[in-house]
Amino acid sequence: MSEEAKAPSKLGTIGWFDLTVPDAGAVKDFYAAVVGWKATETPMSDYSDYTMEAPKGPVSGICHARGGNAELPPVWLIYLYVADLEASMAACRDLGGEVIAGPIDYGPSGRYVVIRDPAGAHCALFQAAA
């Protein structure tokens, strides 16, 4: 996730999006050719995912369906900034949604969860570190 996308002033906005699939290498090549993005390896524990960059900098990620991402659906996942992750998870559940992954620590940047809304759509809720 880019430094610009981590700003707390972005509450309620889309801060990042990524795609989790079984073969991130092939899919990153697809988007490099179709959209013109450049792929930069992003080291994970025992493999690398990819940060996709437009001419002006990072725009998205393409991730392997491994580790913490193993159960995520293969969809473009948006990350929505929230002020209080615990309160947002509770509201999600109270209103008929489901937390399907997390909370997951994103290093010193913050933490996130992946939810499914009552209509079946997925997104991530991200709380930046203080």
C-alpha cells in the first residue's frame, strides 16, 4: 500500500485495491500487457506478490492466494478506511454482513479485515496505525 494511501484524512475513502488469485505471476503479466502497469515484487514470507505501478506510482496489488490470503475470493478487493476497526466489524455483523478474514496486521501501517456485505459483495476495512 502506498504511503499516500495510508493518510488518516482518507477516512471513508477507497485507499487501495488488490486482486488475490492462485497464479499472481500470470495475472500480473496480463495487466501489465493490457493496462500498461509495471510489476514490482513485494516479498512475502516464502514467495513474492506484486505491486502494480502506473507511470505516477503504485496503483494496486496482485497477490497469490496463499498464507493470510488463501481463503479470499478472486475479486478486485477495495480497501475502505475506517476510524475504528472493531466498531466497523461489529456494525458489519449487526447489519447482516460477515467478517470473512482477519483482523490481519499490515506491519506498522495498520490492520484490516475482509468482509462480505448482506448482498454478497466483498471489501476490506482498513484502520491505519495511530
